[in-house]
Amino acid sequence: MTPHSFRARWQPTRRIAALAVAAGLVAAALPAAHAQAQPQLDTPLRIVVGYAPGGATDRVARIVGDKLAARLGVPVVVDNKPGAGGRLAAQQVKATPPNQNVLMLANPAVMIVAPLVFKDNNYDPERDFVPVSHVSDYDFALAVSPTLPVRELSHLLAWMRANPTQANVGVPATGSLPHFFALMVGEKANVQTQVIGYRGSAPLINDLLGGQVPVAVDTADGMLPQHDAGKLRILALSGEQRSPFAPKIPTFKEAGLDLAASGWNTFFAPASMPKDKVERLAVAIRAVMQDPETTQRFKDSQMTPVVSSQAQTVAMLKAYRAQWAPVVQKSGYQP
């Protein structure tokens, strides 16, 4: 065999080897390129909650935040900013600079009701925020103090009609969805009610247990433990069907009032946050909500967990706004 024929025979082999090396280098570079494409959270993530510690929104933030810290590899801090029914928190988060890692966990009171009824809202939920992930749903509960001698909704309504000056109804925040639902109860039952807004669920329940306020409307999860312990009495829940957490408590419809409503907790990012970072957080939160331990913690807290993509969250908000905006406007409610 001549040297020329030997070289001709082995040149294709060398080309194949060279191509294999090049392919290996490209493959090795892909994970690094992918990692570089993922926005890095190299500073703590702050979850802003517009209510005092102890309420439903606060509990959701802490359950999700605990798991999110491990998944993102940075500390996650829940920052309670109570005031103005959650609107103060929204106003502050709206102004977040792009380089800060901040999410807000909010409910319909802040993102649906407040923009419709407060003229000085100072934020636009659709312009100033980006939906990230819908994480929980909840019913509302109407409960009475143990000092009030009523055990059925019809008895309470009769007592309120007979004692209009004492018919005060506490809610966790002025302008909150429980506030709006309390007005709906009064309208449906033809009862004049004086709604008293608190700075969160914890102080509301404390006053209800102590008899300082006779009636309260709040999220069901916050009241069910006290109901189960015999410290207060829930007379009705707002779901279309009985709650799996409280199958013995009737719905409002079963108790004689044609009412049904629900609320949610959803993470929002300020509009200033880069899109790729919002998407990473949305994926991370969805993964957290699929974790069986997270699901169990929600159920242990008598809350309904939701697994939702960013697109599904956007669609849910659009449908909810279309359903509730006409109801809020028709009510004529003014702060």
C-alpha cells in the first residue's frame, strides 16, 4: 500500500473524529448556555403581603415561601405591609426597581375590587403588575361570637333585624372581599349592617372571641380551627357546595340565602421585573405547588391548593374580573 493510498483511506476517519469532538464540545456547552439563559436570583426574594401576620394570605405566603427558598437557592422573606386593605402594599410593590426580587401575594380585594371603588387607588392592576401564579382558592365564612345566643343563619338575621344598633359585622380589612361579601349578605337578607374593618384576620378573630364584635365575615380557613375548638360558631360558608374541611356547616344557599362566592390568592410581579425572571418564578412556584408536602400543608391549614401555569393564571383573572366587576359596580359601594 502506498503512502498516498494510506492517507486517502484514513482522512475520512480523521474527519469523523473531528466532527465527533466538535459535537462533544457543542453538547458540553449546551448546559452552560442553558444555565446562562436562566435569570439568576443572587439576592433574597421578598414576598410582600398587604395584611398582618396570621391571616390566610400570610399563611399561603409562608407555606410557598418555605419551599421556594430551597428551589431557588436564595432566602425568601415574607414582608407584611398592612394598611388600606392591602392597597398600601400594592402601591409600594408597584414602585419596585427592576433589579429587586419582589413578588406580591394578593387577593381579589386588592386586584379586582379596590381599583373599582377607590378613586385614589394609585395603581392599575393590569398595567402595573404581571400575574405570576394562582396558588389557592377559599370560601368565606360568617361566624358569630360565643356570647351571641344564635345557632342558625335565620336566627342571626332575625336578631340583627331586631337589634339594628348592635348589628355590627367585622371584616379583616375595609374594602376587602369579605367586606363586600358582608354587604351582599345584608342586601340579600334585607338587613342594615354596620361593617367594621380591621387590620387583618388575627385582630378580627380576637375581638370576635372576646365579644367586642358580635358577627364576622372572613376567609373560612382562618375561622374553622376556632369553630372546631368550640370558640366561635360558623353559621354558613359561601361555596357552591359544602366544604370538604367542614361538611357539617351549610352553604348560604342551604341556609336560606341565595349567595355563593369564592376568593383566591395569586402571586404578582411588578411590571418592572424582567420577563425572563417572571417566567422563572412562575415555573418555580408551579413546581412548589405540585409538591405533595406543600399540598398537605395547605390541607392541614384547611386551604385549597391550586396548581396553575402563568397562562392559566392570566385566564383565571380575566374571567374573575368579568364576573365580579359588574357586581361591584352595581352595588354602588363607596369607601
